Amino acid sequence: MHKPQSWLNLLLKALMSFAGITILSIGTTFLRGGKVGLDPFTAVNTGVSDRLRIGLGVYQLTVNVVLFIFVIWLDRKQIGIGTILNMVLVGFEIQWFTGIYHNLFGYKTDFLIVAADTIIGLLLFTLGSSLYMAPSLGVAPYDAIAPIICKRTKLSYKSARVIQDILFMIAAIIFTGPVGFATIIVAFFTGPLISWWNEHLSDPLVKVLNISTLPKEKNQPTIMTLLSHLGRRTYHTVANAFETTGILGKDIGTYSTSELRTQQKIVRRNMKNSVEIYKSFIDQYNLIEGELKQRTKKAKDKKKNLNKPKKNKKATNIVK
């Protein structure tokens, strides 16, 4: 069954993605203004564009188009509206916001300015990344590289992303791009912040958009809705369990001892929940089985009554 679609839902998610990209660009502008280093991708693009004397917006768009072609060839599922918005807008927005930043704050840098730019820039960069990726409308060509590598190699996403960022950071150093301690922070520590934004803001916002704008299924009996929902949940639960087992078996050697203990607690809790779910399924089965038996008995009794011979009232009266 196809999920109901809504143009309003798609439009609001696209606006959310656009807002996220704009916030991301403002965050990058603060990092750039404080001269504390940019994210690895923007840093290498800034270095090369300065050497070629090309605007950052034009150069970054060109690089994104090249990466975009490879992403379409290797994994087109990564492409969406968010991809187009990101690859077209980010470079030009950073260029535009940088002019506004210097008009407002000038070119001075001292400890307080650097500290403020670093904190504000990192928070806005991770918030924007979370908002633009949460609607699942596609990711930037650069962000699609690590997932593609994971699918084609035995590397985990974490390892592939770190290697990717380190290589681009080295390239930024070679081309004298704006690399600083913020570049290292962005390369290694943005994951937890993005996850926090996802949990507390972006994912709940997407849920609200879906509830308020997606059309509800009509003319479906309540029991069928319930059984269909249970079937989908069971399928996704089983599929997630198999997927998690595969990932765990492949990457278990990379986990630390504390991570393994945490994972063990999660699995133990899931096992306990699975027992409760199994008992619930038994109760559901018994309820359905009992109802079917009652209906079968009623149908047999009704058929038996219909087949009984009718007494002849007229003959009975004559005998009397």
C-alpha cells in the first residue's frame, strides 16, 4: 500500500530543509569570520577558489555538480530536493553572509570574538545540518560519499566519515584553506550535536508536520487498521533486528568495552520486551481464535435450524 502524499507536507519539509541550509550557512559564516577554521569540505573549496580567484559560490557549485554526477551513478537514492538546495545555495549564502558579517562586526579578532564565533558557529552549523537532513529529502553530494562507501566496503559509517573528513582536511591544508581547531571539532565531534538536535527539535518537528499535513486513510474498518498497523510494526521490528545483528557482527571489533556493555544492556532490555510482545501476540491470537469459533458455532446452529422440518399446523388441528 502506497503512503498518502501531500503537496503541503512536501512544501513544508522543503521549507524546513531550506531554513536548515540557511542556518548552516550562517554558522559557517561565523566560523569563517572568527578565523577558527571551516568544515573540511568548505575549507578546501575556499582554499582552491582563492587560488583560482573564483568566487566561493561558483567554485563550490561546480564541485557539487561533479560530485552530484557520481552520486547519481553510484546511489541515486541519496538525491532529493535537499540535495539540490544544498549544492546550489550553500556557497553563495556563505559568500553573501560573510559580507554582512564584516559590515556588522568588522575584521577584528580577539579572544572573546574567537570564542563567541566558535560556539555560535558550531551550534548553528550542527542545527542547520540537522534541520536540512531530518525531512529525508536528500543530502548534499559531500554527505552522500560516506554512506556510498559503507555500502560498497566493509567500513562502518563512522570510520568512512572520519576518513573522508580527514582527507578533505589534508587537502584544505595543502591548498592553504582556512583550517583551524574548529575544523577538527567539526570533523570529529559534530555527530553528537546533530543527534541531540535531531532528538530534541528536528525529528519532533517532522512528526508534527506529518501528523498535521498528511491525509488520513478513510473508509478502512477499525479492526483492519489495527491489524495492518500490527503487521507493519512486526515487519519493521524483525527487519531492524536482523539489520542490527548484521551491523554488530561486522563492526563488533571496533566497539570499545564500555560501548559493548551499553549494547549488552540494550539487547537484554529488548529481549525482555520481546518476551512481553510474544505474550501479547498469544493473547491476540487467542482473542481472534475465540471469536472465530463463536462465529463458526453460530453459523452451524443457524444452518441446523434452517434444515429442521416444519410442522404441518393444519394436520395437527384435524387430529385434534
